Amino acid sequence: MPRVLTGNRLETGDVLWWNGSDWSPRLSDAVAIGDEGEALLARLIAAERINDPALIDVTGAPGAFIPTTTRERVRASGPSVRADLARGSLSVEAI
Amino acid sequence: MYRYDEYDQAIVDARVAEFKDQVSRRLRNEITEDQFKPLRLMNGLYLQLHAYMLRVAIPYGTLSGTQMRMLAHIARKYDRDYGHFTTRQNIQYNWIKLEQFADLLDDLSKVEMHAFQTSGNCIRNISSDQFAGAAADEIADPRPYAELLRQWSTLHPEFSFLPRKFKIAVIASDTDRAAIQLHDIGLQLRRDATGALGFRVYVGGGMGRTPVIGKVVRDFIPVGQYLSYCEAILRVYNRYGRRDNIYKARIKILVTELGIEEFARQVEAEWAGLAPLGLDAPPAEYERIIAQFGEPDYDRNAPDTLDLSDPDFALWVKQNVAAHKQPGYAIATISLKPRGGIPGDASSAQMDLIADLAERYAHDEIRVTHSQNLVLAHVRKADLYALWTALADADLATPNLDLVSDIIACPGMDYCTLANARSIPIAQKIAAKFEALDTQRDIGELKIKVSGCINGCGHHHAGHIGILGVDKKGEEAYQLLLGGSGAEDTSLAKILGPGFDENGIVDAVDKLIGFYRSARSAPDERFLDTYRRLGPAPFKEAVYG
């Protein structure tokens, strides 16, 4: 199962995904993380600019990854009860 | 209302300056997140699913119009134009940015507010009766005593690192609107045979993972000594509370393991040493604080009659307006549970309006209830119609207090990192199912409470119908509990049977209510009383049969 890297920006708390070279606010930019995941995670933790970085399981293909847990789908979607605050990375229906 | 003196303000200013420096150091990477996290939590700042969440303390749920207007300003300037009133009578903001936090704290402190001790293993915001100072059945206003507890517990050096969080509630009537028996300490103001004021002291109550009803540790402690008595309780807990296991660290576990008699013996022994030390406030300090909660300048000639010719207004009065101790006045509850709304949420425009209305019609006081509604406690009956009209224009006059759509719901997995399931959509679906007011009124008092995890911020164990979100192999699922109450007839809801998915739990509630309506002994027998009379079996049959 593919994994992607996610976390929250220190300054703003914004939800982000790793796009291979930087952080993106869009899940669609996320890249699958291979064996380098643990080392990348350790490096990012040491940099102390992203809070709660974590590798999460996803299904689907790049550009259309869907997290496997409801929690991560909500993070990608935004609150399911506030359509006006939708993050746009995932539809509420996909939660 | 209580106003800060120079000491109160100096404490807040110093703490704000300290935390601003800590934030600045974190942003410059001079301290790690591991070092910063306990500091931000002590100042009410969490990292939730989507952003930082800030919980602002509202002592005993009482606000002035100026303070409410500042809360609106913070929602507008630093958040996304709304706030969420909580079951601890606080307010939470869900989209806070750390880089703006220093300015936010400055703004809050300008109106004598802050966010510290809204998280962490310390004494949390003191809660109280939202009808305090107005209820016809109270002995005295309980808030001066809550205020003294606030001062005593604020940055108390001995109790800043307790085994676990600690919650205290204070009331002054036999009607319990603050769930005191479900608090770590519950204080009920009463008089003894000589007419002297004192407190009945409950200890070791709580909800969450291990729900327990508090026990009376002392039937009467004179008001002049309740602070030192609370100090004795905290000392025993701080010394012997379980620090080895977070799930067994609350005082309720200590009280249960020791037994109330042994716990009381230890408290009395501790207190015997403390009481002579002069820890209690001197009489002049009591008088200073009590004076600040003096009666509003009532209109003694206010007419005690109401024109109920407008049927919609009459409906609101019947459901959301309570009797006031002063003739010519009433207590109005503002429902934050409108049709299709999110329980406890208010927009900044609504908060501004409520601030205006409080200043115009309610002696500049607003109360937050643990049921996530707001109260204007001192309204002239002659002003009720104008108040209702203004509230209705802002979708704040839903006449559903204590009815099936007046549901408590925690933020759940729509916001919270701890949650296993979403709470708000469940509340919305149930409310939609029973949308017709006639139906709601026919069902009568029914308190539904929804929590998204075992921590129980949605008070599911105190629900006539409680709903608990759980994780079932990665999917959201919901347990159904019946028979809880957070009122003076406190009881703990029990699980009825196997859980449900999102739609299943709504259907189950529908079946429960259908059965109740067919089985109640009289139209005014409450759901809870029918359940207590019949027991769980027929309700279980109605749902699972």
C-alpha cells in the first residue's frame, strides 16, 4: 500500500503533504514515499518546522490518493460540516 | 460582574508576556516542539486536525458585552469568523495561527481574559450555574465563591502539575444546572440549621473513560473555610493520585480505590493541619468579591406581565424563558442549536449582536451554559418581545431548550485529534429527523449528548440518550447509551447493546423515541423517567428486536 507524508506547518498549523521536494497544501501533489520514508521523517522532525509529521497509508494513484483512515480523509477534506471551509483536497463525500 | 484588580491584571500580563516570549522562541527554532508543546498546552493552545485550536477561559461562564465583542473580534481577525462554545462554558477557535498568537493574547488581555489553565494537568475553568444570581431557588449567588476559587487556583504553584486535570463546579440551589456530581469537586452552597452559609462538598465525580458519580466528602463546610478545605482535597490527591497510569490518574480513581470514608479521613487530617494557617480569604476579601456580584440595578416598577398574543413569541417564552427571582424580570436562553446548525457555534456577527442585546436588555451580562447555549439572565419582561425579535432575525431564537434538537455535541473528528468518530453530523441528523417543533414538544424534555471519543467532552454518560463515537476497524461507529442525567438526579447512562454506523444510530434513536411515546405513562412523563420506570429491556427490544 502506498504511503504519503503529511504534517502541519509550525507557523500556521496548516495541513500539508510532501510533494517530493517541498510541502504542498494539496493532497493531489503528494508523492508516494518509498523506503526513504523513515529517514525523511527523521530529517523533518529534526528540522522542527513541521508538527506531527507522519507517514500515512493511502490508496489510489498519484494525483488521486485517498487516505485509508477517516481521520486522514477529514484532514484532507476539511470539516465535513462546513462546506465553506472545505480544503479541496478531497470531497466530503469521500470521507 | 467581577472586574480585575491590579493583581489580577498583573498576573495575566506577566503570563502573556512569558508565553509570547516562548512562542517567539519556538518560531525562531530556539526550542523544540517537544519543549514547546507542554508550554502551549498550559496556555490553551492545541494542535488539532486542521490547525491550532485555542480554548479561551470564561470563568463560571460569565461574560460582559465588551468581552463577548472581543470574542467576536478574535473570531473575525484571527480565525474564520466563528467560535465554538464548549461544555466547560469556554469558547474554542479552530483556525488559529501561531505566528499571530502574540497579538491575539494582547487583545484578550485588554478585556480581562486569557487562555491559561484551559488545558494541562491543573485546575481548569471553574464552572457554575448559568442562572446564578437570577434563579428564584438559589441560596445566594454562587459566583463570588467560584471567583475566589479562580483566584486561588490561578497559577497555584502546588497544583500546576497534578496527576491529571481537575474540574470544579459551584452551585447554590437544589436544582443542579452545572452537573456538580460529575466533577472532581462539586460544591453546593446551602445553609445549616443555624442559617449559616456553607458548602456540601462532593468529590470524585467525572465522566470520560471511567464515569463515576461524586460522593459527599463533607456535608457542610462553612463558606469561610471552603478554600482551605479544597486545598486539603487537592493535597491528598496530588500526593496519592496515580501518576503511573494516565487512565487511572483522576481523583475519582483515588476516591474509589480508597473508599470515601478513608479518603475523607485523609482530607480531614490534612485540613486539620492547614486550617490554622490562615489560607482562607479574610472576610473583607469575601465582601469585596461579593460586592462585585451585587444585584443589577433592577427596575422595581417593571411590569410583571407579558403579551403572548404572538404565537411564535409565546412558544419561545414557554420553552426558552425561565422564572427570575425579581418580579418583572425573566431569564432568556439563546439557543445555539438552530435548524441545521452546529451545536455551540456562533458567528462573529451573532456574538456582536448578543453583546449589543446584553448591553441593551440584560444589564450587560451573558452566560455560557454547559449545554452549549447562551443566557441573558436579567431581562425585563417588557423587553422580551424586542429581544426575541432581534434574536429571531439572527437565527438565535430557536425555541428548543431541553428538547430533542437541543443536543450537546463535542467537535468530534471534524476537528479533534483525539476523536474516533464525528459527532456533529450525528447531532444534525437526529435534529433533522425531529425537525417539527410540534413533534419536539410532544416528545418533551430529552437530553441527547454526543461524544466523539471516550474522553466524553460531549457528556454522553450524562445523556438521557448518550451516543459515543468509537473506531471499529478504521470505520466510524457509535455506541448507544441510555439513562444518564447530569442534573440533581444524577445517573450514568449505560450501553444498551451493539453499536451502529452513522445512519444506524439515527434510526436507533428514532426507534427509542417511538417506543417511548407509546410507552410513557402520561404525556408529561419524561423519556428519562419512562426509562427509569421500565428499565432497559423494552427499549432494547424496540431497537434490536
